[in-house]
Amino acid sequence: MAHAFISERIVTPQGTRPGALLIDDQEIRAICRLSEIPPHAVTHDCGSDALLPGLVDTHVHINQPGRTEWEGFRTATRAAAAGGYTTLVDMPLNCLPETTTVAALEEKRSAAQCECFIDWAPWGGAVADNQQHILPLARAGVLGFKCFLIYPGCDGFTMIDQQQLEEALPSITESGLPLLVHAELAGPIDAATEGLRDADWRSYATFLASRPDQAELEAIQLMIRLCRQYRFRLHIVHLSTSLALEELRGARAEGLPITVETCPHYLHFAAEEIADGATLLKCAPPIRSRENQQQLWGGLRDGIIDMIVTDHSPCPPAMKREDSGRFDLAWGGIASLSLAPSIIHTECRRRGFTLDDIVRWMSSAPAALAGISHRAGTLEPGRDANFVVFDTDAEFVVTPDKLHYRHAISPYLNETLSGAVKETYLRGEAVYRDGRFASKPSGREVTL
């Protein structure tokens, strides 16, 4: 049966317009005028609430199998549905086994069966010694590869040095899939940390000094050189330093196939406001200054930064070390799947950005990175009927009951945000509506 969702604001690739979103047989059939709604269609009047394509998050740590007590498919995808996401792409580390072989990929797929409220897909890992697994993983269906140029915080997913990376790059180039790089180098970090041995590690200033901009900048410069040499698709994850923007602008102008992401916490929080001991705000690379944040917004405005993704990286509460407040001991990661569009909408209102910008950054660009634009990322005929009803006028205070992921801790608690997800639809069926979730998971793996 056809359904027509009527709204004064439907966000399409051609701009925001009034009309009706026609859904039939799990697909978008058309975006039409009210006079063109078929007489047999069931209508849903969304009034002034905006209709957005389902959001796509290409940087999520689900951690299942192996560390489901940190986060699992059921809790992560439930939180994502509440945040307007209809597709997640899972990072290959923090789970056990790490997704660095086809056998490990199959274990992940088995763990995801009948657990996902929204769709998901896997990234594979490029680590020190799995070069021979790159093409088999590509053939088995990963959407791309993630690597670390520095110790990633867990032993099983090894960092990759330049020699090992160059051994893997011919296969990555042959696959045609993107390489997602955690761009920090150990040299500047080790040098900075050496001078901080006797520093106060409850101080955020100490932690910030231990992860200098130069570590990111030098890593990005290295990756640009390798991209120029091997012509693989390079994606810089969670850019935090604005000092790299001009390097990236030049590389893009040169025609190199480079994309860049940043995250809500870099766009919302600033180092000057982070209290000593506030370890819920530890992440790597770190949250930097207010001026740096303004430059990141400029990078989004100028198109140097392509997308905003969460880097949802949860852990059990004890691992954040709030008891001691020591940044050197706390797990680095911020979880925000259920809040991200509201965080970004709040910031965009202050800066004059629109829903069209939010959709580009949080849906269509991530879908393009993952290679799934034929299924997700825009409201267009033939795409899956994945969409969100978003109330731009709503305001709410962040409380634990609004988080929905496994452990209800967040640096956003007690903040007032503007804009709220009212309903999330996956292939035309409501998976989240006014605080309630679908009775059973219906998500599945998205393939190229």
C-alpha cells in the first residue's frame, strides 16, 4: 500500500521544498505536489516538521562480538534509530576478533543477525601483518579499510608503519575501496609526552599538550604524499586540527581523491571550557581551542571537510576514570549516536547553516564515502524509503533516558539542544517514533 508523507519541508538533493514523499513497497516512488498524491495512498501530515533522508554514520564502534559489554549491535542501532540514523558502518577494532580477516568478518556478521534496528555494514582493517587479507576482505564485502598510524589503544588491532602500509596500498588501490586513516604520528606525541612526565594529568591542558596539532599535521602530509604516489581513495577520519586545512585544500585542488570528516564533539566543545578531571571529554585526537573550532566550521563551509560523523566510541563507565579524573588513564572516546543531529542543528542555527547542509554532511556525503549512494543518503525515487521526521523547533535537555546506548554516560548531559528526531523510518516502517522503538529489529547488512 502506498503512503504519502506530507511536509512543508522535504530536504532533497535539489533543495528543500514542500510536497509529499511517496512510499511504496519499501522504496521512495516520488516527491510530488499534494495534487499529485494518488487517491489510494494513506496520508501522513507532518506539518512543519522536516523530512530528511535517513542519516548515515560511517564511523561507529559497535564492539560486538567480543566486547558487547561495551556496546553491541542491538544497543548501538537502537540509539542510532533515536538519532535519525538508518545506516551505520562499523569500525573493525575494539571487537574480538578484530575485522582483519574474512573469518573474523563472518563472526561479525553472525553476531549482527537479528540484532539490528537499522542497517549496518562493515569496514575491514589494514594492520601491520594482514596485507594478504586486503583483497579477500574486499571480495567478501567490506566497504573499505581502516588503519592507524599510531597505537590504537587496543593490542589486537596493530598500528601500521609506512613500510607496512606501502605493502598494502597496491591491494587497496586495486580494490577501489577507500582507506580510512587515523592520522596521528607517534613522533610528535612521544616528544610532547616526554616533557609532561611530572605534569598534572587531571589537567585538560596537560592532555591537550600531549596530543599536539603537529602529530595530525605530519600524518596528513604523509598520507597526501602516499595518495599522490598510489592514487588510492584516502579518507581522513575525525579531523581535529584546523592547521591541516590548507594542506587538504591544496591536495583536493590537485585532484587527489581525498575526503575528510570531523565529529560533533570537535564542533560543539572547546578546550577552554573543559574542566580538569572531565574525562568524559577525552578523545583522540583531542578537542582543541575555540579558535580551532571556528576554523573547522570554516572548513565545512568551504567544502574542505566533507562530512560529520560521530566516532561513537563507548566503553563501560569505569573506563572513563571519573573517580580519579586522570586523562592519561581514561579511555578515549565519546558516544553521541542518539544526539548527533540535534547537536549539529543547535550549532548550525548559531552559524547560519541550513538543513540542506546538515543532510549533505550527515547523510549524502557519508553514503558516498561508503559507496552506498544507490541505496541511502538522499530522498530520491528508487532509494530505500529511509527517512526522518525532524522537529526543528523542539528544544530538550539531555538526560540519561535520551541516550539509549548501552551505558548512559555522556559529556552532553544537562545541555539544552534544539531540533529533535520525532520519527525514523527504515524501508517505510517506523523503527523509532516519539520515544518508542519497533517491537523487533529489522535492519540488515548493506552491500555495494
